[in-house]
Amino acid sequence: MLASKMSRGTLMADLLVKLQTIATIVATGGGTYIAFAGLHAWKREMKGRRDIELCQHVIAQFYEAEEKVRELRSPMSYPAVEIRGSTQA
């Protein structure tokens, strides 16, 4: 009877060691998956942020170009031209 109790205790200890090993493997795998998913999300966010900044810069450049074209096309942007023989002061 004593031998059967010892073997039962040994079996329980072996089972607990195996369960602990399995739990450690699952936790490590889960942690690795979460880390890679977070890294992927961070890379997407950085790419999106960079794209947005580029778009904002391009839009600002277009607005500046539009303003300069508008200044060039405005009749008030040219210097006054003096007409010969004019008596206007």
C-alpha cells in the first residue's frame, strides 16, 4: 500500500511538472505573438504617420504655388509702367 501511495505521489509530481512545462510554452508563445503583433501595429502607425506628414507638406506646397500663381496673374502685381509723353504725375 505504501508503494502505491508513493507511485501516486510521483505520478502527480510528474504530471504537475509536465503541466508547468506546457503552461510555460503556451505563455511564451502567447507573449511572443503579442510582441510581434504590437511591433507590426507600431510599424503600420509609423508608416501612416509618415504618409500623412508627406501629404500635409505636399498640400502646403500646392497652396504656396497657387498663391504665387495668383499673385503673378493679378494686374496689381506688376510695377507701374510710365507712358512717354504722358503729363500725368
